Amino acid sequence: MIALLTAAGSTDPERHAQNVIAWCDGAMFSCTAGQYQASVPTRDALRTSCTELLVGMLNR
């Protein structure tokens, strides 16, 4: 993950990798044990959410 974020231009790839992993853990927890929503998010919804996270971290 750190190498991917470095290649993508991250200014702090170690911290950003922790944020991506936390996002993944949170999404999985919310969908399995939490009260995220009544149904599992679609791939498109997850892709959009992850894209927003990465765009914010990479200032794009």
C-alpha cells in the first residue's frame, strides 16, 4: 500500500496507507456489524467513496 501511494504522489505515504486501511476496516465493520445502512453498498458506491478518500489525500 505504501509503495502504491508513493507512486501515486502521496506526500506522506505511511500515514495515508494507515488512512486507507482504516477506511477499509470501517467499511467492512459497518457493513457486517454496524448500522451502516439497510443494504450492503454497491461496488460503485464503494468505488466512489474510496475515490473521494484518495483524491483528498493526493490533492487531485
